[in-house]
Amino acid sequence: MSARIRSASLAGYVELASSLGLPAQRMLRESGIDPKTLANPEALIDVLAVRRLLDASAAAAGIEDFGLRLVPSRRLSNLGPISLVLREEPTGRQALETLFRYMRLLNESLLTRIEDSGDLVIIREEFLLSAPGTVRQSMELAVGVLFRILSELLGPGWEPRQVCFMHRPPRDLASHLRVFGRFVSFNADFNGIVCTRRDLERPIEAADPAMARIARQYLDSLMLSPEANIASRVRPLIVALLPGARCTVERVAEHLGVDRRTIHRHLARRGETFSVVLSAVRAELATRHIRDGNRPLGEIADLLGFSGLSAFSRWFRTVFGTSVREWRNRDRVA
């Protein structure tokens, strides 16, 4: 089954598309989305359909920032019941950790994690999709929503140290500067936001503790559904552990608190093996890095967990039947 996302992710789509002269209803249907589902923000829709819609809309409108133009209308309340729980956390850092705990209920394809680096905190976002293609529109929307959430939780005076995108910069930076200010950068090592540790320790004003408790109970019951199995958690961990050749089945098992045999058993039930999933994740990320960014191949090899460029090149030819250079040239022509 494909990964799903709440239809609230497309809040404001019809209005934006129509303002750009696009046939919004038709484009929704052509992307595989029933326009009626947008009336229910909790309805789950296919993540790949949303990605197709954003990409097609950007291309049809002739703009590079379609996804980003959806960001200004976003509010914490767009998250649904989760927003009640976030407002009850004592600090921004704890609110983020709660958000990421429940992220699967919002977007099954988005992996978000926090890393500490001295006085800074790095919030990374990555998409886990099972089909090739650019994620520029979807990623800019996702990082923009995270930026809006932080702004609302931490107050109007908050500013990030940096907002990072792995893809190349657009021809026109106006929308990015308007949304993120002067802090945005491209061709970065990750997608996400850099904050100070002190900013994330700011207290959050409490809203309604009673409603938050009810919302938390409801969310916890959803997280305990049968779909929350070990096999579905392997792929996000592979993405997190790939850079620097840190990804092995033993490391994944350690993070899940099980042994490697348990990993193999759960994957086998889905007709998969760890090596097949690892190669699929690498293939997805490789095409994305090559298509959307300008980084050297040596850096891509490191991000995908290879020992060096030669090992990456051999793997790429085995998987895609061609060299990176030939694949890139064909992709540009297509």
C-alpha cells in the first residue's frame, strides 16, 4: 500500500491553482485525487498523487515555487488534534519531539529528526517515496510548514539560523526570501532548519490541558494500529543511517531494539530482504540528488553510504544499466 498523507496538506490548493489560471478540479482528478476528499482534512490520500499534483501544477503554471506558495496560509491548527498536544508541551524542543512521534499520522512518507550540534539544533526532513521523480515542490512545502509551526510555537520574534534545501536554487528567489527571510540556502547537505538550542528551550504558553489529554489518548490509539510494525520502520532508519556508511542490518536492529533475525523475518513477510530495501532506498535518493542538486558525485556517494566514488559508480551501473553521466543526460532530454 502506498504511503498516505492527510488531505489537509492541500489546504489552499484550489484557491492558489485557480488564481494562476489552472483548472484545479481537473488537475486533482488527473493526479488521482478525488476533489471531494479535500472537504475532510483528516481524509488520507496517496502521497505520490500529491507529489504528482504539485509537480504538474508548477509545470503548468510555469513557476518553480508552487509548493512554497501554499505555505503562508498554514497554521498550527492545520495539524488537527496534534496541534492541541503540541501547545501543552513545556518547550519548543519537546513540542517538536512530540510532533515527530506522531508524524506518521500526518504524512507516512516524511522522515523528520533532530540532531544536536553544539549550541545549534539541526532539524532534518527527508521523503521516503517508492517512485522516482523530483520532490522539490513537496520538500519546499514540508520545510515551509515546519518553519510556520516553529514560528507559531516560539513566537513572532523567532528566527532560524538557516533554512536548507538540497536542491539547486530557483531562478527567482523572491518567494523564498519572503517566506524564510535571508536565512535560506540551497545545494545544502540536508533539507531542514537550523535553530539555536536556546530558542528551542523557550517555554510555550499552555492552551487547554484537558483537551490535550483527550487528543493524546486518541493519537496514541491510532499509533497502536497493526500497521505500526517493524517492517514499516526499517526504511526510515535506512535513510537516517546511510550517510557515512553507518547503515547495516545490525545497526537498524539495534535502533529498533530487536536482533537481525527479527528484521529479516518481518521483511520476509512482505516479500522483501534488507539488501533489496537498502538498494531501493539508495536508488531513490541517488536519482533525487542527481536530478535536483549540483553536488559532486563524491558527496552523493558519501550521502548514500558508499566507501568511495568508484563503489558508487559500480553500484549505479549495476542498478540502472548505465553510468551516472549517461543517466543524467537522458533525464535532461526527457
